[in-house]
Amino acid sequence: VVSTQSTGRLARHFKMSATQRKPFEHLPTSVVPSNYILYLHPDLQKFTFSGKESIDVEVKESVNTVKMNSAEIEVQSASFTSGGNTVASSNIQTNSEDETLTVTFPGSLPLGVGQINLNFTGILNDKLRGFYRSCYTAGDGSKKHIAVTQFESTDARRAFPCWDEPAFKATFDVTLVSPVAAVALSNMPAVKEEVKDDVKITTYDRTPIMSTYLVAFVVGEFDYVEARDRNNVLIRVYTPVGKKEQGEFALDVAVKTLPFYNDYFEIPYPLPKMDLIAIPDFAAGAMENWGW
């Protein structure tokens, strides 16, 4: 039971909140991305990550600022490269309320194609969104920490500065640095893997053109079972270490259903692999990351 007086106070509160809320503004289209070269190094002990990226962009209007989305990320440096010349930024400003990053340069950027280069750090948060941390208990009783992503609808900005609106589609070249014993996954198959300075560096094939919320990565210790469907798509089911037999049923279903949907919709599955993985802490019921 709620009194009339209490109801009136609540109504006034929500009316004030509505009037105080800033109207949503789309990002400018004066500079738009076409490809992200992304390098991320999560630390599963400190629950932080470092990263760098080079974003291929097209400058469509004469501007000296570039605005994109960023949240809970600290950008250490920014520069713009075009025609063999690199110019350092004159100012880097973040807005936590709007979740934006504005990079200002000394002069107007040349029209045409170029690259924005950023170095940044962030946290593996405990909010179940963005680039976050989770854990599971292995068969021997040990706790295994993992780094996971959930970007839908607007949380890719918590992993790397980007144009985090679905209309700004691009391709992605992802590289992940992980412990040697860990599995590192992203949307596409790995094209290169090397061990250097006691870490594993995994580089993945370029993705198709897609929105930022479909990008995904996982770093942690897992076992897996695998098979190929009748169209030769590689399907893997990842499980906690020591429990891969629990993935057999999901694998059997996936191998049969993926060709079924190809036939039903008359649209072939466009990627060379599909990974299935169950995450202990996951706010959404499921997520349609490409390649997952």
C-alpha cells in the first residue's frame, strides 16, 4: 500500500529526473571508422588490461576534433597518421556522463583516409558488461579467473574506444595477449600464435564488416570438444577444465542445427567457425556474437 502523499513525491521525482536527463546525441559523422587494429592484454591477477589500437578512418569534413565512445578507460596518448605524417593530439578529454572521448589536434585533419592511434588502460570490471572478470572452480578445487566480454548494446566502449553505435560498422583485426596456458578466443580463427616473454600472443583473421556490439573475446583456461558440420564449419564447445564431456550434447546439437538453419533461411553461415562457451557470470540469457 502506497499513500497518496508518497505517490505524489514519486511522481515529482520522476518528472524532475525526466526533465534533467540530457537528450541523446549521435556521434558526429565528420570522421567515420572502417577498420580497427586492436591489441589487448588483460591481467587476470590485477583485473586490469592495457591496449592499443589503430583505427582506419575517413575524414569527411574539415575538423580538428574526433569524437567517439569510451567508458572507464584512461587514454594515455593519441595521434593521427595520414600520408606518412603523424600528428600528436593537443588534448584528450573524456566525458563520463556521455561516455565519450574527444581527441583534439593542433590543426584541421586532412580530408580522406587516415589512422587514429590510441594507447589506453582499463579495468576488468565486475559489472557483467564490457570487458569483465569471472571465475569458475576447476575439478581439482582451484579457482580459475577468466576475462569475458558482453558488449550488447553499448558496452564495447568499456573495452576499447570506438564508435559504439550499430550504424558505424567496420572490420576488426584483433590480437590478444594471454597466459601461455590460457585459451584466447575472438570472433575469427587465429592466424598466428607465438609465445614471447612468458605470454602467448594470438592474432585473429579480419572479421566481416559488423557493429561493435558483436565483437567478443574470452581469455581463460578451458577444455573443448570439436566437430565439423556437413558444410565443413568448425564447431567447438568450450567447458571448464576437466569437464569437456559435458559439452558433447551441445556439440551434437550444434552440428545438426547450423546446417538446418542454412537450409531454412536459404542463407549460408558466413564465418569459418563457431564457438560455444558457457560463462559462469553472464547477465544475458545468450549472446549472438559473430563466430560464437
